[in-house]
Amino acid sequence: MALTKLTLAQIRELTDVELVAKLAEYEKERFGLTFKAATEVLDNPMDLRTARRTVARLKTVLAQRAAKAKAS
């Protein structure tokens, strides 16, 4: 169920609607991994780190776009 890591370049190519959809997808994945880590051993513990950092990247790009739109 592990999602692939998105690079910053790939994230910046996405539209705002796609960003929000990806954010929801990765948040769901992160929640599932966090819950699974609390109850059992993860197959790959790095998946949790990857999901968490990808969520942060998505939120950062959304915030940058919002700030740019507000400044314009």
C-alpha cells in the first residue's frame, strides 16, 4: 500500500486540485502507517517517514501558491 515518493519538481507540476487530492491520499496513507506502527511491526519503517515528508512538501507548495495569489 506504500505510495511512491513525489519529488518537489513533480509536486510543482501538479494543479491545485491535484495537489489537494494527493494531499488527502498521502494523509490517509500516513494515518494508516502511524496506526499500523503502533499496533504491529511495519514492513518498511521508512514508508512512514516518506509519507510524512511528502505531506509536508505538498502543504508547503500549497502555502507558497496561496501566498503568491494573495500577493498578486
